[in-house]
Amino acid sequence: MTEVMQKTYRIGPIRPPSEANSLLLQITEGCTWNRCKFCSLYRRKKFKAFSVESIKKDIDVMAEYAELAQNHQLKDGTWDRRAALQILEKMTSEEQECYYFIYRWLVHGGENVFLQDGNSLAVKTERILEVLRYLREKLPSIRRITTYGRAETLSKISVEQYRQLKEAGLDRIHSGFESGSDRVLELINKGVTSEQEITAGRNIKESGIELSVYFMPGVGGKEYSRENAIETARVVSAINPDYIRIRSTIIYKSADLWDDYLNGSFQMCSENDKLMEIKLLIENIKGCTTVLVSDHMNNLLQNVQGRVDLDRQKMLSMIDEYFAMPEYKQKMFQIARRSGLVTTPADLDLLSRDWVERISAAIESIKDEAVWNREMNNMMSRYT
Ligand code: SF4
């Protein structure tokens, strides 16, 4: 019997939340470093860079599925959903996943692509250039291409190479700086220095590629909480990245940092410590037009976002309003927020009496601060 070749392509596991509707093109697998103490994402995976040929094959399948799906876009821009999805009936389950992914991407505009995985720019620039050019040629509706890069890797790429990448169609680089403090970077075994972060950031910005960096309030523990914020503000001020995205620290039990917490060498920050770090960060960033983005559930006050130069006061007032609440109400908000019941402190007024009683009982049952912090961390560790 002749074996029928499946038409599928690789889909990796990770993308930033801002790329939720993007097409995912996997050019690498895993991470070249794999040793950050808070991260266990790719622990069991060895880094792998896929060949340009195999990536092109994936792009070919994507382009074929895009053409198939586009036959069912109506003149007014809407979709004949039933007809577009009827095609699924003739496919294997793996093909269905790939086709549906393309269909969904097109319905969302078919404009954005994210190159996976954890450190794609570790691949030789020439290879990425070839992939970018082919991708743009085969899927001409693309308007934006983004990827992740580790700061240490990014610091070794020249402005000229970034310019070539920009010209070939790379629009934005996301990089998990996590902290601008050298002591914190060492503590979490990030394998990068703040100087390398600054070199990487300035080179990227100079080339015209957008830069989105990530900050982790709480990742330095109680000991370095203040330094974590102030030093990150220093690094951000030296670069003026387009975005700084806040990822309040969650310590997962699968990560090495959890072992440090258990053996007492790492003291977990409270929700308030982490929020204070965000406040300090906002206060100390100077001369930047950076947009602070809070696009993850793990941030206590997710509404605190805006341009650091224009919205500084507004963001600080939101944080101050929270700190002005009595401690009991702050704790009510923390539990309600971590239970997914509320988004802002004002939402507390909407809670049912039953919920208020249950939350009050939980507050009464935990008097020890360290236990409270651990419980909040455990509630948050449901988020990825
Ligand atoms: S560089 Fe990123 S993906 Fe790699 S181990 Fe560190 S946090 Fe995880």
C-alpha cells in the first residue's frame, strides 16, 4: 500500500501573549541556555535549529493551506466558515490542526508571524534572512514578523546584521531581560550581564527593529527586591526599548528557584513587594518613551500600563490607591484576583456575600507572612 504523505508543519509550544493570533513558524526548538533558575520550560529538550530546507517545506504547507482557506473568503471580507472548514473532513487530525491554525490566522487578518522557539536568533543571520525572505514571498499578507532572543545572544549580533534582518522583514524582537541588576542576573543564573543587555538593546534599536523587553518583579527575592527595580530602570533608561512587559515572578515547583526557596537561600517576595518594584521601576525610568505593558494574569494590577513618559502619574496613582487600602482589603484583593474573580480593587464591591465570607475565612486562617506569600505563589502557578 502506498503511504500517503501528510501535509503538516511544526508548531512549537511558546509564544508571547501579544502573539496570540500570530502564525507560529518554528525555526528552532528549545533554548540554547536552558539554565535560568526560574525556568523549566525546555529542561528536557535539547536545543535544535531546523534546516532552512525543512523550514521552507513548512512554509510551503502553510501557503497551500492559506490558499485553500482563502477560497472561502467572501467579497465583503467575511468567511464562509462552513465551506472553509468542510475541507477538514478529508484530513488527518494532524493536518486538521495545521489547517485550522492557518484558517484562524487568516480570520484574524493573516498579518503577524512569530518565529519560535526560545532563542531563535542563535541561528546564523544568513539562514534567518533566507527564511524571512521566503516567508514574505510565500505569504504576502504578512505585515509583522517577531521572535524571541536571549540578551547574551543578541549582544553578539551587530547593528549591520540587525539592519539586514530588518530589511528582510524582521520587525520586533522580544527578550526576557528579567532584571537589570547584575547581582540578580547572577542569582537566577541568567548567563548575561546588564552591559550585554544594554549592548543588545542599543544595537537592535539602532537598526530600527522594535524591541520588547521583559521585567520580572520579585525574581531577586526579598533581598534584592529594591535593587531589581532600580537597576532594571537603569538598563531600560540606557536603551529606551519600545516596550517593557511585566511578568511578576511565579516560582514553579519544577524550577531550581523552588529548591532555593525550600532550602532557605531565596526568600519569596510578597505581592506587595512585587508591586512596589513596579512602582520603583516606573519612578526611575528616565528619558524614555517606552510603553509599559502588563499583558499577563500574573501581575496583580493588570491595568497599570501606559507610556512611561506620558502616563507615569496615572500608573503611579493606581498603585498608590492600592497601597492606601487597609491591609485586610489588600489581602482580599490578592485572593480574589488570584482566584480569577476580580481584575481591579473596585471589583471587590461586586463580590457576592458568599465569596466575601470564604475569602475572609481564608485570610483568618493564614497569619504567617511567609505562608501567605507561598499560598499566593501557588495560586498563581496555575498560570503559565
Ligand atoms: S533563556 Fe529563556 S527559555 Fe532559556 S532558560 Fe532562560 S528563561 Fe528559559
